[in-house]
Amino acid sequence: AGDRSDRNTLIIDISGARLALPQGETFRAENPATGITSVTASQLDTNTIRVRVTGETQIPSASVTASPSGLVVSVTPQSELNIIVTAQKSEESIQNVPASITAVTGRQVQDSGITSSQDIPRLVPNFSILETGNRSRSSFNIRGLGNIPSINTSGGSSIGFYVDDVPYSDWFSFQSSLTDIERIEVLRGPQGTLYGQNTQGGVVNIVTRAPTNLWEVRGSTSYGSPGLRENQLTVKGPVDENVFFSLSGLYSERDGFVRNTLLDELADYRQSLALRGQLRWLSPQNDWDVRLGINYQESNDGGFTFVPFDDGDRREVAQDFLGKNHSAGNDQSLRVFYNGSGIRFTSITARREFRNSPSSGDGDSTPLAIVNANVDVNTLKWSQEFRLQSPENAGRLQWLVGAYYEYKETGVDVNVTFGPDAATFGFPPASSQKC
């Protein structure tokens, strides 16, 4: 056998062998292992098999051994994949984090096609999200601990949720679009020492890709059923020698699965828009790193839709009121990092606003005009965090001290409207009541 290389591809010719495939067919495996893009095997001639192994960044290594069932080709990258995380407020290898943690790389997010925080459990064990008719009324759980999707909880949750160090401390605003992601870290178990309140169950830490002096333009378009359309675009690059920017956007819409036969309209349609921008200044000595971030998200969905379990067709409802769910959130952050020879300093100033209004639906879920409900939620939060910690080259003694301040205003309005058929059930017709 002999081998030769072509860029990141290793080619192995195995003489005296034949493929157990119909004549002319080729074996191919996409992304069979970490660091390997593809493996193909074909019959080069009547007595020779050619195996091509392509690595992601470099030429992989391979060995051929004989087994009772045939030849076995073992393929490995020449270097191990080392994932760097910031779960403990410092960059370190995931292997050195003394906690139960799962890190999902940006490449994994892209390859799996997930575009929302609702999809993270597809890649993370012991983490689940149960949607209760509204993207802003979802139950997040890590090892069984999470939030209760009720307006009476005032947004409290036992899970911490962060996007680029900005805390989303209200569970009803956990919904986040995933664009231009560097990695997603999910820590299980109490994290109160480093993350403070509302982290008894764990922490979800989303990190986006920082702009650099390299120009980059990436985009994607997806289509699916029923009526799914999704578009993403990211542009980033230098503004000046030490100033860089990034802009990313995502727009998606879905026709829905459930039709309201009474009004002849789809009841669970969805539409969402997400925009994210970042401006970064890096000092010539690389000791100061200042990042200004802006994030905006908006969604327009159908109203609350409930279908009885014993219904013959769970894709049809008959309700006199369609309802609507509109939510919008925006946040601005200024993050300052100093990495000196003897100390590191971090300052995170953030403002976050979220509104879920209107959020309405048919309260009786029947064709009768009995009662409709509308729940409006809005919150405004300011936060400031300071951290001082040991330098990156610190030995066994590593330390961290910090302070955190948060100011939050939350408002919840519930309005119930009774229709003409309410009198049959003892309620005052054509009236409204605030709760």
C-alpha cells in the first residue's frame, strides 16, 4: 500500500483487496468523526481499493489492519480538538472545568441547523424545554430544576441565561435567536458562587463570535415544511487598524400545523426577526478589549392554541377568536476587558428591555364567544458587573472577586373579555375585567 496527500486529504491505495459493494458504487461517509470531513472508498481497479480521508484543517493519519470481517481503516486527526470555555469567568480548556458542563461549538450549531435557544436541548443531555403554546411561556429545565411558566412567578427561574455576558434573568425572555455563534455552554447544578441568583439548576451561557481584522461574509437560506422559510446573513471585518465590526441577522417564518376551521386560518403561524451588531476596539498591545453590543429580536406568532388529547384531528381547532402573540426584546451592552501582566479586570454594563404584548387567545377554546384573555408582560433591567481576577499565567493560586448590581422593573397586566355567550354560563356578557 502507498499513500500521498492533496491539501488536507490523505489517499491510501490498498492492493489485493475488493469492496463489498455492487460494481461501480462508492462508499462515502460525511463527518464520521471529530476533525474528519469525509471518508470515501472506491474500487480503483480489479485488485486495488482507494480510500480518501479529508481532514477539517490538516492531513489526518490512518492505519490499515486486518480483521475477521475484512480490512479496518482507523482514522484520527493529528491533533486533538481542544474546546476553550469561559464557564468559570476565565478562558480554560473544558477538560479542566471541575463541573458538569456541555459545550456546543459554533460548527455544531451550524451543522445541526438550530437557530433558536428552543433547539439547544437537541445537542445537550439533561436539558429540556417544554413550550406551552407561546415561545415566551416555555419551561426550561436542567436536571428537573427550572422555571414555572406562570405570570405569578414575576419572571423568576432557577436557571441562569446569558448571551455575551448579558443576563436574561426573566424566564419569559429566554427566547433567543442563535446567529454567528462561537459556542454554547450549559452548566448543570448550582452555580451561585460565580453567577449569583437564579442558578440553582444551572446556567446556559451563549457566546457569539467576536469580530477581527479579517473580512467575512456568510449567509444561508433554508426551506422546509410546513411553509418554513429561513434566511441568515453575517458580515464582519475591520473598520480601522484596531477597530472591528460585525453585523448579523436572521429572519424566519412558518405557516403552522394547526388550522382554525371556524375562521379558516392557520392558528400557530410564526414569524421572527433577529439583528445583532458588535463594535470592537483592541489596543495595539492587545491588553485592552472594549466591545459595544446591540441586540434586537421580535416575533409575531399565532395565539394560544390548545387541542384536546381525545380530538380525532389534532391539526384542527374550531375557535371564534384567533389571538396573537407579539414579543420584542432589545439589549445594549458595554464590555471592557483588561488583561495585564499582574491582574485582569472586567466591566459589564448592560440594559435589557422586553415586552410581550399583545399575548392573547381564546380563553374557552370553543366556537362559542364566551371569554378571551390577554396577558401583557414588560420588563426593563439595568445591570453592572465588575470583576478582578488573577492573571492568565497564574500558577496554583487563582483568585477572583467581583460585584454585581441590578435594577429591574416588571409589569404584568391580565385582561379578560366576556363575549355574548358568557351569559349562558353565568358571566356578564360584553364586559372586561382586569386581574
